[in-house]
Amino acid sequence: MTIAQAVQVVAEALAEAGIAEARREAEVLVAAALRVERAYLIAHAEQTLATEQLQRVRGWARRRAAREPLPYITHRVWFYGLELCVGRGALIPRPETELLVERFLSWARQQTFKETPILIDAGTGTGAIAIACLTRAPQWLGVGIDRSHAALRIAAHNRRQLGLEPRLLLMQGDWLRGIRPHSAHAILANPPYVLPDEWDSLAPEIRHYEPRGALLVPAEDPLQPYRTIALAALQVLCPPGLLAVETSPRLAPTLAEALQRWGYPNPHLEQDYSGHLRVVWATIP
């Protein structure tokens, strides 16, 4: 089977499985299985696949047709211009989360620090947020915290691949618990924000494969993760520190109001690229 034939066969299988952009995903899948870039597929369309390559393509195509997320199959995802490793046990970084990075970088450029500033990525997952921030803010150091051993292993791999081992500390923990007072200058987080009544409407790729605990808020207290982070951040941050969190359009206005009650005088809301309220941020006086 040639590369062109493999792409066509995979595209047809994915389309039959109801996957949008089946052709594009087929090209990504075949390229990753062959360990080449997508442009290679065009230049070498008539190249015959080796037996091992064909077996890998077929196996990966079956997994994708079963609605396993493509990044979990290829172990590759792009975030803020960086290619990162991702796998089961860690949330797949989303484009809308890049807004959190933008907010941090915009704020950080306006600050002057007497000492080396510290960023904390609470619930770091793959390390995407911290890594993207530190890559573009070379004067900063970072701490990535997560409860999951699996997620921290992935974050450690990405840290190593991007050459950030000297600047990014990874530690297991529950949000900001145990972090000493006044030790950080910015705290970023992407806590769970899917409401229970939204769960069944999510794509099967999300419901069946991504870590439920990183997605679903407590039904009885949807703001609980945010409250935990925000109240601890008041102690951990050095004034004028930044707290910025990703959330959902449904929770964003309620969260902004709650931040005022919790001690943040002037919360701000920002829209993502689709016009949905996505990031809530505030600074401490």
C-alpha cells in the first residue's frame, strides 16, 4: 500500500466513524505513524509502506475510529507554537487555554521585580501552561503542581524536551497546599469547569478518554476548586501578584463576583477566540 492509498483508506474509515475533518486527521495520523511531517506525504505519495508502518497505521486508525483522541494516539499536540507530548492521564491542551498564557505574558511585561519572579501552574497536567509561559518569559522561574503521577511524568518529559529542567520545578500536590506564603508572583490554573448537566453533550473523545476529574466540577459546589485556589493564592502571592484561571462561559460571571467576595478588588473577564468568556483574572493589592 502506498502513502496516498493509506491516507485515503484511513480518511474513509474516519469519515464512516463520524469524525469531522477526516481527511486532515488521516494525514496527521499517517504522518505520525511514519514519523514524518505532513508535507512528506505529498512529496512521497507513491512510496510503499513497510509492513511495520502499515500495521501501525491500521492499528492507529482503528483506535481513532473508536473515538480515542488523536493526540493520545500520536502522543503529539501543539500548544502556543510548541510541540508537546501528551498521553492518557493528562488533559489534552486546548487552543482556548492559550488565552491564559497571553494574559500572563501581557501582565508580566508591565511588571518590575526586585528578585527573580516565580510562576505557579496549579494543576499543571502536561505542563503546557507553565512551559509556554517560561519559554516566552526567560527571566521567570516556574513551579508545576499536580496530584497525578501520570500527568507529572508527561510534564517532566515536556520539560526535558524544551530544555526547561533548570527553570521549572514539578511537584505532586493538591492545588496550592503546602506552598509557603508570599513565594510566588503569578498563579495560573485551569481547574475543572464542566457542569454535570453538560457532561452527556460532550464528544465521546472527552467523555470516554480524558480524565474526568480534570473536567467535571463538584455538582454540589461548582466553584469549590476556584475557591480553594483563590483563597490560598491570597497567602501565596506577593503583591501585586496575578491570579488568572480558565473557566467556562457559564461560570465566568459567577466566578468574577465570587472573587470580589474572596478578597480580589477588581476581577476581569476575557473572551476567547470564539467570543466566549473564558479567563477570569485579578491582582492582589
